[in-house]
Amino acid sequence: MGLESRKWINKHLSEIRKNYPNKTIIVCEGKVIKTFDEPIDPVKINEIARELCGDKDWSYTYVSEHEEEYIL
Amino acid sequence: MILIDIEVYNNIKKLYEIFEAIVDTGATFCVLAGHIAQIIGYKPEDKVHLWQCNGPLVPSTSTLKLRYKKKEYSVESVIIDIDKNYLQSAKADEQCTRPVTPHPLASRIILGKSFLEKLTESERKEILTFLI
């Protein structure tokens, strides 16, 4: 599971928000390796990430600029 | 918002998939969107009556098979149907009836107390440090 990639995402979130606003990103071993506009079905993301990253540590996130302001 | 990775068992493909999850300590159950439940083969098992902010909610329940840090969990969850239009950002010409951002569960699940209570205290503490 992408524990290291998730840590990397959480650590670099403000920088990621600036560079990839409103995109879904796949992170593999500390690098953004693929971006998509809008949220993507997680099963599709898994298919793509398995193809691109193999057994390497990876994770994904939807990088919303303002999402947290809109959740009750 | 606390975001972590969790593995969710895909009943169709017979393998675990990595999902981004919102940790919600105020949610009783884990939550899965209906469109995702369908893709990974989770069928409604029962109904549950809940209160949300503005009134009652009666979603279907299902038992999610989750894996976190190599340990497997069967977790009581609810399935919520989300309007297809809410899975994307609001369009410029769309009538303003909702936040501009896509629904938070478009590509994620919620991990509520039905999962968090199965973890050890140190695992829960570790997850909460992501809030800092």
C-alpha cells in the first residue's frame, strides 16, 4: 500500500495545490507521474497506477483548491 | 481534512484496490458511493435509519472488506447514491444549487467509527497526526 506516497502527498499538499489545482494526481516514489482533470473512478486509477508503477509504492489524490471550505 | 490510503476488496476483480479515504471521527459508519459500490461488487444488504443535519437518511448497508497495514477488516458501511452531475465540478452555465467542487466521495470513501474502533489506540493516534 502507498504509505510513503501518502506521507509525501500530505507533506507537500500546499505545493501540490498550487501546481495541480482541481486535478487527480498519481504519485509514485515521491514524484507526480500522471495527472487527470477532475476526480476519476478509483478502480480506473488503480488500473493505470498498477501499469505505471508495478510493485512500487504509489498513491493518488484529488487536489481540490477549495474543497474543505465546502464540507459541513 | 484527514486523508489516508486504505485497501478496499474488489469483489469483481478479486483483489484489493487502493482508495483515498476521508477519516471522519464524527461518522458512525464508513460510506461508499453507489457508483463505486456497483463497480466493485458490493450489494445492499439492509437499510439503516440515521439522522443527518437537516433530517433523516435511510441508506442501504453493506459489509466492506478493508485492509489497512496488512490487517483485514469486515466493516459495517452504508451506500449513498450521488447525483451523477455532482461527480464533476460545477459548470459555468450550471444553475447555482451546490458547491462548485465535485462531491467529496466522487473518488473516495469515508472511514467512520465502524472502522476506526477496530484499530489499536496507536494506529488511531498515528492517523490523527495527519491533521497537524
